Amino acid sequence: MDINAVNALTYEEFLEIFGNVVEKCPIILAAIWSNHPFRGIADIEAQISDFIDSLPESGKEGILRCHPDLSLPAVSLTRDSVDEQRAAGLVCMDSGERTLLLELCARYRQRFGFPFVICARANSVESIGRALRERVNRERAQERERGIEEVKKICSLRLRQILQPHAERSTNTTKL
Ligand SMILES: NC(=O)N[C@H]1NC(=O)NC1=O
């Protein structure tokens, strides 16, 4: 889909196609629709990023809370999340690795009050495990910002998946 096709969409169609580029936050896309026509993919991305940056801390934490924990059963995930977690190799983990990851995610959520968010497509089971062990010990403000950076990476790849579906993307399957 090119940018002219995007700009020709109705609001409802736009939301249907792009509504989940920030996980379960269609309101962000509903908001940036006010500024269309868009100049290109970078423009859409910048507008989403600016909108997120303009939110208070509670709003940013709200966005993080819309993300599922890694490694949950596929039935409770959006299609996008399932594909991303598969790309990182999270669906191939053995039960020991899964239990460890879930425990670390629970510890993180308990400490910060929002889930651990990382761009799965840019990582492997191994690097996700490493990042979790490191990030669980950080400060809340630091993790709020880091989580939002990861949300933006996820968003960028989801936008490219829609607008440039044939471009190459990284997939990793390394073990924990
Ligand atoms: N918790 C978390 O990081 N979730 C996600 N990461 C990603 O790339 N897709 C997700 O749903």
C-alpha cells in the first residue's frame, strides 16, 4: 500500500488497518488522523511518536499496560503479537525456558506496575532473557522511557509490515 492509498482511506478503514500499530491503542491513530494527508511512512511514524511523547507519565504507562506479557498462550494475544513472538523464537521455547521467562516477566510487572516491553522482532529468546534480567533492576522512570522506545520500534515494524510488506525483516530463533 502506498501513501496515496493510505490518504484515500476513510477514517474507519484507516483505523481498521492501522489501529493496532501501537498495541491495543487505536486512539493514537484516531488522534493523528486529524493531521492527514500524510507525507509518507516517516510522517506517520513521527506523528505517532510526537503524540506518545506529549502524554503525561500515566499515559505512557497506560500504553505499556496495553501490551501482553511475553510468552503468554497465543489465544490471549493479538495476531501482531503472535507473529512477533514467533519471529523471536518465543513459541519454540521448552517448558523450562517458558517458566523462567514468565517468572521474570511477573517480577518485572510487580516491581514497576506495567509489563516488560521489548521489540520481539529485533531480538532472540537469548537477548530477551538478558534484557529482562538487566532491566528488572532499573528505576521506574528509566524503564517507562525504555519501554516506550520499544513500543516505537514495534510500531515502526508494524507500519512497515503494512506499507512495505516485501521488505526484509529480522527474525531470530536463538535459545534462552
Ligand atoms: N511485552 C511485549 O514486549 N510484547 C510485545 N513485544 C512485541 O514485539 N510484540 C508484543 O506484543
